[in-house]
Amino acid sequence: MSERNWRESLRRSLRRCPPLYGAARGVYRGFRKARRRLRLRSAGGAAQQPERPPIVEISDAGIPVLAVVARGWYGVTTSTRSNFPNLMLWDGESPSIIARSLLESDYSTIVFSGMPVAVARAARIIKKRDPERVLLVHYHGSFTQCAQPIILDRFQRVLGLARDGVVDRIGCAKASLARTLQRLGLSAMYVPNRTSVPGTVRSRPAGSPRRIGVFVRDILRKNAHTQLVAALMMENVEVHANDAPDLSYLPGGHRIVEHGELPNEEFTELLGQMDLNLYVSLSECYPMVVVESMIRAVPCLTSRSHEILAYDEELAEKLICPAPDNPLAIAEQAERILADREAIGRRCRQYALELNSRAEAGINQFVGFELWKRAQTPQR
């Protein structure tokens, strides 16, 4: 077995036990940091290479807004790229390096998308040295996720920055979180994510075999086992996933096509090749898979754990499963969607375009600048 295959096999084994997987990732990250420090040393011994500045991606230099996001946070990084034309990608740089780079920039408004520890410290440095700079946070988490210690720590930092006046307001990707923070006396607003609009999209009936996508991680709130069991119970289907969990408890073969982790463009293209995607998770903020699927005219069965379908009750009735912990209910509703797949797909596409306009209007209001000049909130 090659080293790459061995590492992938070990990774899949560890994923079957999330606590062990989390601990292993922490050890591995520590090892990588130590190895990076050793590599920075020159042949002479103690001398180190100069610290490199963060990576900046600028699409429109005329926009005075810069978003700062961690480079390796797949969902958050991807959505931030869609939300903001200008980015700074944090990749482990120290708080002083981040702060200096931002203070030397001409951007009057800085949006921290997510909140790594180093970035939170950089925000305090910036506010102290330049109190007039507008600092914002776009937070992609929820109260449920605070059960994870690392997310609890991150959320506490965000709230601390708001209470101390370091950041002017918090944008929440989850509508109910924004309303709750407002009730708690904090300046917060709902800022949903936009998504890039693909080119020509054609709605069609389901094929044969029917392709079912279950692209969720194997963690409790994503409900992977229930959804995969539901999909595997259906007839004439081909089930697709990123990395399937251990389903050895099921009898018979596991008709699952695994794709692994893909670059965002390849992943969204894969979403568009499905006849139906499942995202019936137990807790969410603004699941991009749901929107990215719908904007490609692919129905996505989901749960009432987010507000994405809040503006179309009829579509919500078709796409929201009332029993997310019941694989029989998921399979039965999936069959109903597939029976009318072409018409539902057309409606999904139109609704997702409306959501994009709402998201763009929300982002404009959040940053106080017309980032998306054509954004108009649809009236329903």
C-alpha cells in the first residue's frame, strides 16, 4: 500500500470515532507547525526566514471592503469568496502580521469571516491603533455547535469583541442567532450567504439509475447514517458521497460512489449531476449545499433546521422532511420529489436566484456599501 493510500485509510478509520479523530487532528497540526518552524531555519542554524504576509485576492480595488478568512475552512472560505470580492486569506500568520497588513491597507471596512484566535487578537490591535476603522464579523456558527469546545471558544471571542466595542456588529448566517443576539443587547443582523450563479442550467426528469447525493460529514448534527440508510433503501438508485461512514452493520452491498474531498468547482459540478441531493441534518446555519444544489435545478431534501426555504411555503412543504431521524420518512419523501423532479427543479432554480438577490442586499446593508449594485430584495 502506498503512503497516500495508507494515510487515507487511517483517516477514514479515525473518522468513525469523532473524538479520536479530533484529537488526532490536533496532534497532527502540532506536528506540522513544529515541522514548519524547523524548515524556516537556514543552513547556518538560528537564522529564520522573514515572516511572509497573508495572501490577498483582490477582484475590485475600488471597493473599500476587505474580508479576512482562514484559508483552510472549506465551507466558510468558499462562502466568503462568494460573498466578498476582496479577500485576505489567513494561513497561520501571527496576530501582529495580520494587524500590520490590515492597518497598512486602504480598506475602511474589514469583515472577519469566522474567528480564529490569531485573527481575534489582530482585531483588538487594529481597533486600538485605528479606532475609526470599521470592523465587522460574519459568523457562520450556531448555539448548537457550542457543544464543541473549539467552536464555543471561537463564539465567546466573537461576543467578547462585540461587547468590548472592537467590532461594530455581527452578521449571522443563521437568522435565529441574529435575532437572539439582538434580544441580548448586541448589534447583530441576519446576513445569508450568496452563491455564484452557474451558466446554462436545464431541469430534467430523474434518470435511471437515479443519482442520490448525500454529501455530509459523519458527525452527529449532519445525520449521515440516517440519510445514507434512507438512500440505500430506495430502488434503482446510485448513491454518491464524499467519504461514506462505516455502514458495515447493513446487510448486502453498499451501492455508494465515493468522491473524496473535491475543490469547490468540482464539487458544485457534481451536485448538479445528481437527480436529488439529501441534506436532512439535525442542526444548521445556512447550508450552502442546499442553495448550490437548487441553483443548479437539482432538488435538495432538507430539514427545518435553517431558514433557507422561509420565503416559499409550497416549496418548503415539498423539500423539508418533518422527521429527520426517520430513514423511512426521508426515503418516502425523496420518492415523491423524484416523481416530479423536473417541475420541482425549475422552481428550485428560480427560488435560489431570489435567495441570491436577498443575500446580496443583506451583504450590502451589513457592510454599508453597494458591493452588489444590482441586488434587490424580491417582494413575495
